[in-house]
Amino acid sequence: MDSVELESIDFIDKFDATGSNQTGMRDRNERLVLTILRRVGPLAKAEIARRTGLSAQTVSVIVRALESEGLLKKGDKVRGKIGQPSIPMRLDPNGAYFFGLKVGRRSAELILVNFVGEELAHIEKTYSYPTPEKTLAFVQSAVAKICGTLSDIDRSRISGLGIASPYFLWEWANVIGVAPSAMAAWQGFDLRAEVETLFDFRVFLGNDATSACGAELTFGNIEKPLDFLYIYIGHFVGGGLVLNGALYAGRKGNAGAVGPFPMQSGAGRQIQLVDTASFIGLERRFADHFDDPTFTLDPNAQWHLQEPDIFEDWLSEAAPALATFIASACSVIDFPAILVDGNMSDDLRTVIIERIFTALDDLPWSGLLRPDIIAGSLGPRARPLGAASLALSRKFMLEA
């Protein structure tokens, strides 16, 4: 594959300002230090001061405060050729815990993660379609069950719950295959507010695919450019938008929605990208093949190897549709890279990315910069981790 040179994120450039040494800015400066350590890794205080522009004294005060709160801990001494050994500071995994609730079209998941994104607990419930009542009952019982396994100290470290859910759930009834009345209760239902009444910690809500993009930013382990478009392929297809190293959610939180992108079918009908490039189309093909209307895809299964003809039939439509969307997006913002991830195995993701890249060859690129296509690093974990990252980011990271 062709590639473009990826930029490493310069945090001083990203935040468009260095830290402030003035009083009253402690919260912002603490967030800045925590964000740099999360994105870069352990650093000595002198290096933190260099990257932030804060004085050595200010950094020392911040580090001591964060260490006393249990958010930072000392790493092993690093001996250089000259002078005293330095002691890098790193995030303390047990500094804070976060719940992440993923509300999907076929299942709900609740996870508990620590301060560095390690999963401590996971509960999942499947259903034919989601309802507000089922969702509230699930999150209440799942949180209680997980909290029952924690010590008093660990329970005190829970710092919030994030919800990653598709927006406009009531509009997807026909696509899911249920009566519109079954999903109508979602219209006007404030999921975040209702969940928050159940607990004594803050609750945050985000679009599921945008939240998955946020998880890649917060917990992902691949090199990423400052600007990229993120595409998440699951039962439906969605995405997220990253500009200057920060997640851009838009005025209503729906930027980079991806799925509603308008297209034409092979028969000339007006459709959306979700109709062609999401796994619901692949699942229907398998259901017809096996004459089983209840058939559901296993995200870990090697579908492209088990039934190559069925998979190829879906991919021959999905890859060109995704390529068309990517070219259209690059005509608006010159993204150096497109990150592709989804509710699938790594092998399947590789096949899909290769076919998207090939489909880009069939499009006119005159006047446009062709992006690289990069695999995300979180796969099926991206959405629940994205939910948890909502709570983490709002409390402990510099977001703009």
C-alpha cells in the first residue's frame, strides 16, 4: 500500500497554548500534565516542564498534588551519562476507575476500567432490540453486581460512567427489523439523565462510533496523525472526526456520523452508506443462505474464510461505497489518514482495509490528496472503552 508520513502529536501545538503559571489555573495545568503523560508515557519532571512551558517549581507542585491524590506514581530511576538519575512519573492504574456502558442494536455491555484503560470487569446482555426500560434495568443491576466485588477503597475510586449509544435510535427500527412502535419510546427519552438518577457519580453520553474514536485517541496503541477520519464498521457503520489531535464532536455531538452519508445504489436508488457498508447487510446474506432469520454474526468468526462467496458479495458493494465516502470526505478536509476499525477480527479488518484501498484506485483523485488507510487498534472493545473514556476525558484530560 502507498503511505503518507504520519505526524507525531506535539502537545504544545495541539492545545494551542502552554500551561499557565498563574494562580487559578491548577485544574487546567493538572489536566495538561495528565494528558501528556497519557499520550506520551512516563516522563521526568524536567521533561514535563519542557513540554508544557511551566516552570520547574509549578510542575513540582502539580506532580506532588497528583501523586498525593493517587493519580501519579514514580517509575524506576533512569541513569544517564551525566548528572543525577531522573525519576519518570507515570499514571497510577489504580488512581481512578470508570464505568463504560455500550448500548447497541443487539446487546448492551458494561465494563469497568482503571486509569490506564485496563478492563477490570465486563457484563454483557443480548436482546432483539433495545428499549429504555431494558437498558436502565441492565445498567443498574450490572453496576451493582460489579460494585459488589470491589473493596470500599476501590468503590471510592469510581469517577464516572460514560454511555456510548447510537443517536436517533427510534429511526433504526425498520433497519433492525422491528416495528417502529417497538423503538418509539427512545424519542424524547433522556438516557443520560435517567441513568444519572441511579448513581452518585457523574454520567456522560456520546454517540457510539464517535466514542469509539475517542477510545482510539485515549487508549489506542498506534501512531496517529493530528487529523484523521475514523470509520467503525459494526452492525451499522459510524465514525468520528479528529482535528489537531482532539476529538471533534460538532455542535450537536454528531460530527463524523458516516452512516447517513447519501449514495446511489447500483439500481439508481437513493440510499445511505449504512445500507451498503454495515454488517447488517452481511448478516442478512448469511441468514438467507442458512435459511435462519435469527442468524447473528460472531465478531470473532472468520466469515471471509467460512463462506467466501457470501462475504465477497457483500464486500463488492461495501468497499466501493466506503471508498466513495472517503474521497468525498477528503474533498472537504485533506485527511492524511483514515482509521478503520470495527466489531470484527483483526484478520477480517485487514481484508476489508485492503479492498477499500484497492477501490480507491477506481476513483478520480485529481486535485485531492489521497489518504493512507490505517487499522485501528481496539476492535470490538472500542465502543465500551469509548464510553468509559467519556468519563475519564471530562474529568482528567485537556480536551481542547
